Amino acid sequence: MAQTAKAAGSGEQVKQPQPRSVRVVLMALMIAMLLAMLDNMIVGTAMPTIVGDLGGIEHLSWVVTAYTLATAASTPIWGKVGDMYGRKGAFLTSIVIFLIGSALSGMAQGMTELIAFRAVQGLGAGGLMVGVMAIIGDLIPPRERGKYQGMMAGVMALAMIGGPLVGGTITDHLGWRWTFYINLPIGAVALVMITAVLHLPKKRSGGSIDYLGAALLTVGITSIVLVTTWGGSEYAWGSAVIMELIGLGVAALVGFVFSQTRAAEPILPLHIFRSLNFTLMSVIGFITGFVMFGAVLFLPLYQQSVQGASATNSGLLLLPMLLSMMVVSLVAGRVTTNTGKYKVFPVVGSVLMIGGLFLLAQMDTDTSRFMSGVYMAVLGAGMGCLMQITMLVAQNSVEMKDMGVASSSTTLFRTLGSSFGVAIMGALFNSKVQDVMAERAGSLGGKVTEQSAQLDAASLAKLPAPVREAYEFAVSSGTHVAFLLGSVVAVVALIAAVFVKEVALRGAGPADKEQGAAVAGDAVVEAV
């Protein structure tokens, strides 16, 4: 079932992955990727029902925050564990932990238990995305990897569109606990498929995990995520709690960088940042996360509050952006595979991202759904040029032994970017909405914004006409400043893209055949 090839410089026979077997493995990996991406989308829809059953509304935000914190903090550690002790074992372990967390979350009898079990789930989720990207990096040379980009973009689109719909359906017909239990059969399929068809060499590093570095990085990332989550909502930006978290985070990250220069097996080897392309891709990934998750937050809000769309179909509201992203990602991957050229995509993608955000910033109370859909499609095209290319170039910029930490670092920067994007764009949005409501609706406007930062179409219809019009104008003004900020921030991605060097992708031609054979020797796939 597998074709053999000689590894470079030796007579050892290794098996070259076949297209059919690679597709089987990729299908299993995409299922695992769907687990990680779909979970928050489904659970978010069920949160009102969960609070109604378990109580503890004052701790509601922690159901999401605990998951996000655990995911972000564990991401770099999973990448390093995979590099040191074997990719397959680390990946299967992360799936098992995720499923255990899902089962426990479904059985939670109180909000405190649910928060704790969501943290367990997040620990597993941190290894899912990293494992998928790193294994793909092992199996498929960068030059060929573009052919499979559309699959990953498709999974992302499916999660964002289908998540809210699936979550609402499950909650209404089976109960909120099944929003967690649904992960179990899906995860079991992924476990069986990966165990059966993915065969990677077992390896054991002579060193040990850098526990000091892991602890410092965890404290640093936790502090950053808490600052971006709490700042401006739970606590004022200038409050003692936020200032202390900032101080703790900075101190921990400085200590982490220092520790990495002395560790035998650093969690995040600093030498990977000597590659200009890797550093630039980290910057672009951060900006992409900043922009994308801000857009996912504010576009449904605008369309529900200003254009009167139903919250039930909120995932469908993003369809123009997600379809555009998926199609362009697929085209970009094919072109990269056929030509070996990729620099044009970060540059064009950044320009489209800036343009799309600027167009979205022009939306007002009279903008039609068609025009907002066109603007979203422009932004989606920019995202499609950037989402997978950043990972591809980052992985191509490091040695095979650092594939895990390269994948985890790129994922981490995108995650941190999303945290900053939601926090900063959200703070600007809320501030603008409150100012406009106070200006246009007086004391009644202040009461409306205190009750809810977002009113659905049904609640909005019950407001007096002057207050409703004021709120619609306030939301459109808030999205204007949020997206305008996003377009300014996206300029940084364009500057970074201009300096990207077009280094030949591994597997790009005859000169790389020996290296390709060596890669094949590290990753053997057999179809069953």
C-alpha cells in the first residue's frame, strides 16, 4: 500500500506517503480540528440555558475564560512535548483530555464545577490545533501543503456557520448537556482513525521538559488574557487589579525569555526567531487574529441591532466573509503548490484586509445587507490569503525538529491577537455606544446601555422609536470606530508582508528530492 524510497545519504528503506493514505489521515485531523473550533461556537449558544439551570450568572464569563486561558497557556507546551516525545502520542493524549473535559462538563452540577471542567477541556484543546498543524507539517512538504489549505479553511467556515445553528438545535431538543456530549462520538471517530492510519516514528528526547519556562510562560499568558478579558468590563483599565496583572505578566515573560537562554530543552527556542520570515509570520498571525475575531464579534452584532437580523441565524450572517475566505484560501494553496511562489499572498491579503475593514467602517444605519455582504467578502478574501500561508511559511522557516514549537508559536500569537482584538475593539465600541446613547437619548439611553451592550431584534422593537433609532445609530457608530481601528492595525501586517523573503519551499523541485525523502522517513503513513 505504500511506495518505498531511499532516505538521503543512507540505504534505509522508507515508505513514501501515498495520496489516498494522506487524505485518510487528513480527514481524521480535520475531525479533530473541528472539535476544537466547533466547541466554543456550540457552547456559546447554550449559555443562557446553562445559567438558567445551574445559576451563578456572576461567574458566567469564566465558563469561556477558563477554556481560553487553559488553551492559550498549554499551546506552546503541547508543541514542545510533540517535538521531544513524538507527535502522535502527544496528539492522541490531547484528544483524550479534551474528551474527558467534555464528558465532565456535561455532568457538571454547578457553575464552579463547569468552570473547572472547561479548564480541563481547554488543556486538551491547546494540543488539538497544534497537533493538526505539526502533523501536517511532518507529512506534507510545504510546496505540496497548499493543496490542502481549502480543507482547513472549510472546517473553519463550517464551525463558524454551523456552530450556533447546531448549538441551538441541540439545546432546544436534547438539552444543554449534549452540547458537550456531542464531542464524544466525534472525538472517538478521530481517535480510532488516527490510531489506525497515522504511523509516525517513536522518538524520545534525552532532555526533560523545561518546567520553569513552562510555569513562567503560563503565568505570563494567563496575565495577558485576564487583562484583555477583564479590562474595561470587570475592572477599569487603570484599576489596581489590571495594573498588578500587567506587572505580573511583564515580569513573568521577561523571566521566561531569560530562562529560555539557559534551558537545555527550552519550551520556545529563541533561535527560531532568528529567521526573519518566522518573526514576520508571527506578527502577521497576531494581526490576523486581532482583526478576524473582532469582525466575528461585531458583524453579527451590527446586523442584528441595526439591520434587524435574527440572532438564531447569526452564523449565516458571516457567510459572505467565510465563503470568500475559503475560496481564496483554496486558490492561494493551489497557486503556491503549482508555482512555489507565496510572497504575493501576504502582501495582497494585507491590502484586502485593510480595504475590507475600511469599507466595513463606512457602514451606517442605511447600509443594505447586500453591501455589507460585499464588504465582508473583501475582508474574507484578505483572510483567505493570510490564514494558512502564515503557518506554511512559518513551518518552512524552521528545521523539522522544531516543527511543533513553530506550529504552537504561530497558533499562540494568533490566539493572543484575538484576545487583544476583542478587548481593544470592544472597549472602543462600548465607549462609543455609551457616548452616543447619552448624547441622543439622555438618561433613558444610559439605562438602555447599562441593561445590555447588545439588544436583539425583539427587544429593540419594544423600545420607544427615538430610543431605538438612537441605539441603532450608536451601534453603527461603535462598529465604525472598531473597524477603523482594525484597518489601522492591519497596516502593520502589510509592512511585515513587504519584508517577507521568498525562500524556496521544501519539496519545491528536484534539488529537494533528498530532503523530501528524509521527511518521508520521519513520517510514514499507511492506508488500511
